[in-house]
Amino acid sequence: MILLVCLAGFAFAFPNFLTREQADDLPSFLPSSQVNLGLDLQGGSHMLLEVDVDAVVAERLEVILDDIRQTLRKERIGYTGLRIQGDQVVFRLRDDAESEKTIDILETLRQPLSNNVIAAISYDTEVEVTDAGLIAMHMSEQGIMERRQNAVQQSIEIVRRRVDEMGTREPSIQRQGDDRVLVQVPGLQDPAQLKAMLNTTAKLSFHLLDETASPTDIERGRVPPGSKILHYTDPAFPPIAVRRRAMVSGENLVDAQPSFNENGVPVVSIRFDIAGARQFGDVTRNNVNRRFAIVLDDEVISAPVINEPILGGQAQISGGFTVQTANDLATLLRAGALPAPLTILEERTVGPELGADSVEAGKTAFLIGLIGVLIFIVLAYGRFGLYANVALVVNIALLLGGLSALSATLTLPGIAGIVLTIGMAVDANVLVFERIREETRLGRTPMAAVDTGYRQAMSTIMDANITTLIAALILFQFGSGPIKGFAVTLTIGILTSVFTAVTLTRFIIAMWLRRARPSELKL
């Protein structure tokens, strides 16, 4: 079993001495994973993003306002002054006698929170009558908190999908604080593409045009309630008025691919899920000969006329795309829309030259530390020192193999953890060998001295390594980025060093004692 573990360590470590292409060509039954180099070792892009969680609350208030307007009109309840005021939607009834009926109707517009339990259902909004006689529907504290948390979590997942679509290897995407996301993409030397990807919300929606708004009204910023003015992505076109409520949302998209239309012009082909296809088909069937706007992040891409019902859940988006812009838009739509805009707070790029210097410095430190330990342990303990050196080499292979098997990302602090592990790997051997020396001076036979030395030193070895392991686990739990990289290498190094020092070295010494049967030990 000891030999099998050692062989497995060498097998998993071996692909790191090959190129990525050579490792991929290895037979499927052999390990091919390599240790990934972090941002500080191979260069790349680093960005700290802030999620605009207030925009999520504002968007929910806009939806509440639109729902109230449509519901009151449907129920033929007169009202005035419907508006957003702070974190609530307020209005006044024309007839106060309809107050109770109105409140009951508004209660149906509330959405239950996702963390509900059956015994106590809570909602994201609350309805009340203010001292000024206004009816107000405002977000509850729990509703605001949940939407903020969901916005950050969804942003992390969508950012991860967008970065993965770029084909990068082992990006690091972590939450920091309440509303920030740290993105590190090793190997990416063009931060402009990443910045463009992350700076676009990519919220796609389809809106009917408001034909009642004249160009003069639009120019003066006056549109009917329930509509809004949007500008084209191409400034050559004048702004138009569209209905606020989207007839189909991009949330129903299941695929988006760049393609070409019959004229060879780049377009983006989209496909809806079953619900979206049905909804898109119904809307286009009921609005033939009317115009609808394809809107991306509150900008109109195009506003074609619905000539016939669009069935089957497939459509094309055209808008003067190039091959690159069509591909970028398809990538964003596949990854999904961000629930809230992202603001770049910090941005920096690490060049590959700086990373290469760090790798070389790490290699130099590793070799100096390794050679120094190898020489010292042989000078101090002779034959037993040679056995400890064999175990140290195996320990390094096990450490590298463990990192490869976990597809871990190696950072500069991670290299420091490996160098530290080299010294810790022989620490256990030093404890054992010194104990064996003491037992030999007491006149014990070689076999008894070795057995007692390992048995008596075991508690000290375990105490020392367990305390270090606890510190490494705490660093991993509460640290981030490079600190976690250091904790990972230190943790794996502790486990492998205990195995090689306590098990492998003892195995080698025991084999030598059985074969040589020395009458005395020279330590």
C-alpha cells in the first residue's frame, strides 16, 4: 500500500513536466491534470466589481407601479398621483370608500419570499395607508435584503459563465463583502475584452412601440403613462417610445448563436424555451403589422414590423453587427443577463514577464531550500539521513500530485508553502532520529531503538502537525486569493510529510534492519 501511494503520487505529478498538448494526448486511463498557475505566476487580469444592488430594488418598484396601474384600470378604480416616492409606490384614490377593496386587491400583487416556511409566510412588499391619506406599497426589509443577496449571488454565477465562455482556464471568482465580486483571470492579457464582457448587463427584452406618441411628444419627453423613451444603439436613428412592460423577456432564452442572414449579414440567432416560444408566438400573432422593439440594456437594437406570427420559438436579431460584435452579443445572451449593473472599482493587469520572474524566483528558492535540507540531513544522520532524503523527494512528488489531482491553482504564496513544507517534511524525521539516538545511548538493540523512537516521537509529531494543520484550515476558511493558495499547499504538504516521515521512512529503515541486521546503530 505504501508503494502504491508513492507510485500514484509520481503518476499524478508526471503531467506537470509535459506541455498542455502532450498532457491532453496521454491515454485516458492515465492522469493528465496539471497544476494551474495563478494570476501572479502567469499574468492575467484582476478586477474588483461592485454590484449596484439599489438598481434591483428600483426595478422591482417599477414593476410594482406598472402592476398597480394595470390592476386598478382593470378593476375600474379611480386614482391620482401614482408615482414612486423613495422606496415605495404611492397614489390617492378618487373615492375613499374603495380603500378597503383596493388594499385587498394590492395584497394579491405581493410576492412570497423564497426563504418562507409553511408556518409563517412572508412577502417582499407591504401595503398600508399613510397619514396623508395615500395608499402606499413599499418593499419590506426582508424583501430588500433577499433581493440584494440574490442579485450578488446571481451576478457571481453569470460572471462565472461569461468568463468560462471566453475559454479561460481556472478563473477565480469570489464574493467580497456584501456587494462586491473579485474576478481574477490568469493568462488573459487583453483586459479590454473582459471589461466589455463584465460591463454589459445584457438584459434583452421585446417591447411593443407606443404608436400614440408623436415625434414631437417624444422630442419633448412627453409620453403616455406606461411608456418610456428609448434611444437606438445607432445614433443615426431618432428615439422612440415603447411600452414599459416587456412582451417577452430574455430570461426565456435557451440559446444564442452568431450566424448570417440570407444576405450574408452577421446576425444573432436566438431560441426560446417552451414558455417563451408560446408567449412570443401569441404576442406576434395578436400584433401583426405593428412594430416591436428589440431592446438590449435600454437601447434599441432594431424595431421591425411584425409581418406575420413568429412561431417555433426561433428568431434573428439584426442591427448592423460585425462578426465580432455578433459573437460577443451571443456569448452574453447565452451566459444570461446580470440582475444589476456592475461597476469596476479596481482593475489591474499582471504581465507574463512579471509572472515568469516570479516562477524563476520560486524555483530558485525551492532548489536552494531543497539542496540545503538534503545536505544537512545527510551530514547530521548519515544513512538514516539518506533514507529521509528519499522520503523527502517522494513527499515533493506526492505534494505535486495532490495539487494536480485537485486541479489546484498555484500562486506565489503557494510556492512559499511548498518551500516551507520541505523544512517541515524533515522535522518529523529529526524528532524520530534524535529519539532513536537517545535509545541507542541507553543500550537498546537497533530494532528496539528504532521501534521505541518512532513510538515515543509519534505524539510530538502529531501535536506539531495538527496545530499547523488547524492554522492552515483557518487561513483557507477566512483568507482569499493567494492566502488560500498558501493554505492549500501547506495543508497538502502537512499530510504528505506526515505520511512520508512516519510511514515511508520507517518502512525503508525496517527493510534495511531486516536485511543488514546491524549490531549497533551509528547516528
